[in-house]
Amino acid sequence: MNKKQLTAHVAASMRMENMPLRQADKMRIARCLDGKSTFHKSVENLVKKHTQPNQSGK
């Protein structure tokens, strides 16, 4: 399976869960598949991004 097919497969699976991939998500997958990042590092960055408090402190 090539990179384009794999990304399309992931996108279809996510759509079935009502969680469509954004362009940034597709680019993140491509970076991992190209060896420019690891899946572990990408997940780590996403967890950091979404667990930091927002500007209002909530």
C-alpha cells in the first residue's frame, strides 16, 4: 500500500467515526510515512497541544 492509499484508508476510517481528517492531519501522516517524524513524536506533540490550559486558564 502506498502513502496515498494508506492516507485515504485512514481518512475513510476516521470519517466512519465522524472524525474527518483535516489537511494538517494528512500532512502529519505524510511526515511520519516519509520518515521526517515518528508516529510516537506526533502523538506526543498532539497530547501536549491539547492538554495545555487555554488563555483564560480553564
